[in-house]
Amino acid sequence: MTATVFYGSPRQARLEAAESLPAKLDLILDLLHLRDRVKDETVCLKLHVGNNIGYSTIHPIFVRKVVQAIKAGGGKPFIVDVDWDVEGCTARGYTSEVLDCPVYTSAGIDEKYCYTHEWEYKNMKTWKVAGMVEDASFLVNFAHVKGHPSCSFGAAFKNIALGCMVGETRSAIHDTNHYDKYWFKELCPDKSVMQKIVDSCPFGAVVIDRHDAEEMHVHFEPCNQCMRCVRVAPPGSLLIQPVNFHSFMEAMAISTAITLSTFEKEKAVHLALATHMTPMCDCFGFTTMPVTRDAGIFGSDDIVALDKAILDITAQHPLIPENLPTSIEIQPDAGHPFAQIHGRFKDPYVVVRYGEKLGLGSQDYELVDVLPVEDLGPQAKGYYISAK
């Protein structure tokens, strides 16, 4: 079935507020009939409020518009994020006065308020959904599109998959990378060769295991699959292969499926703002320059279609090399621009493929531009602003 993704371009024809991204968000909310759907609902607005000195999270202007739409429809909204981000969110403008609704820690101040779900996947058997999320009757998932070191790309899936689980589950999701064996010590008994393998990685991704000097440990987040380590290692002793990277993405799809299963099908809406997209997610607590041009704002009832549409549009935008930190090594042949930053095995389309297999939505979508940009040509621009 073809899903609908509503889209607002970052471009404008006129210098008017009505053509800006917050105004296009209003149009998307109208087309999603959000106000009509939230009457008497307790609405959890899942947001990433960032931390420390990060300044490229979703601007409160956008968040307040969603809150006001929910209230206008008779819903009772509240915002949630993980405890260590909410703790300092007022410093970044996320206050109840600005947003017009409260901001809560998703699982309490000690991350112990949660509901346990069973789903066996590699090293995982239990998944703990944050209590404030599962207690809600309606979910609005509002993501900020960014790069991500584990999967190259984060949007609607990542915002739920990690942000709606407690820390114990988030940690286990990251550990899925290590479930499939990648080091075979019997093929490399020479400690000096092991050290050469370590020294071959310019990113510090390959290290001697701190618990066992005969084992190697790969930090998959900084690894960009350059294969320098494999070229040094004896044949078959060290494997850098897609399965280890894809495990994290499949776990994200499962995590998302679990959280969404706690809501009735028609009681979840997904939004994403694709502006000021940087190499790392907002968890890192600081902001670098955007690495590709702004792609706009998106909304859909279908999380698979939403992330697929964002990926398809951002795939058309080349990286801005001069905006990347000099410590990052670009791989031009890795596919999607975010994979060019983080490595070809971190193909950002993998998570939407897993999501579709789990029945979360369709990769087949229709993109509906809510306010197509007119090609007006030169005209009076109306720069004058009254002093009154």
C-alpha cells in the first residue's frame, strides 16, 4: 500500500512568514488531521531536547506549534526525553512557559519507571519501554534529522527506538553489534601482530580487549570500515562485516515496533525536521556545522515511509566537505551522504527495510508538497517593516 508523506520545502518564493518552515508545519498538521484525532487523548510528544551546549535541536517555535495544535483539538500534551537530557533542557529553551506544556523525564528521574516487554533478539530478551511513553494514549514522534555513528542516520526510527527505552535497554541495543563473532584469536596468537592491528586504525576503533589480552574489541561507532585493520590482520582473524553493523539497525526496528505496539494504530503521528544536519546526533551535547543542505520538514502516519522519504531527498544533496570536522574521512563511494561519513556498512536504508518487514509501514510512498515553491522571478520584495 502506498503511504502518504507530507513535505514542506526549506525554500521560499516570497519573503513572507506564511512560506516559512513553521508555517508549513501548520499545513502538515492540518493534513494529518492532528487536531481532530487527539480529543481527550493524553498525548506524549517525544522530542530530543539535546544536552550541554548543543544548539541545533528542534527550535521551540516548531514544538510550540505542535503543542498548540494538540491543545486546540482537546488533547493533553506533555513532552518527554531521557532523564540526563531533560535535566538541563531549560538552558536550551525547553521550558513549560515557552513550549506551553510540561517536559518530563520519560522513565522518571532514576529511569526505573518502565514496562517490560519480551522479544528475543541476539543478546536481548527483555525491552523496557519508558513509563511516561507507554502511559500515554497518543504519540507524536517529532525527530530532528542528524547523522549517527552507529547507523549513519537518525530520524523517526531512532527517536523512538532509543529515546523511548530506558538506559539499560539502550545499552543492550548498542551491544547487539558484538553478538556475531568478529575476532578469532587462534588465527592470530602473536601479540605483536595484534598491536599492529590496533595501530593500523586511525580512529581508535580497534583495541585490545580490556578484560582479556588475547581478545580484540571493535568500537563500531567510530569504525568507518576502511579495512586498514583487516589488511594487517592474518587472514580470517578479524572480520569487519555488515552483520555487526546491521544488528544495531534491526534492534532499532524491533525497539520501535515494541513501543508503537503500545498505541492503537491510528494513534501515532511522525514528524521530522531536516535542518542543520550534523554528523552526530543531538546526544553529543555540541553542534558542528551542517554537513549537507537543509531538506525541509516532513510528516506522516507511516514511520517507514517518512524515514524513506527523508533518505531519498537527502540522498540528492551532496556533502559540504568544508563543514566536516577534519578528523572525519569521507568515503565517496559509500552510497548515501551519511554513509559516506560513517561507512558503507552503516547503510541508512537498512532500518526502514527491517521496519517494513516488521509491518511498521511501507517504503512505497507518495510525497505531497504542502506548499510548492513558485518560480516568480524578480519582483518587489516588501523589505519595509513598520516601526510601530
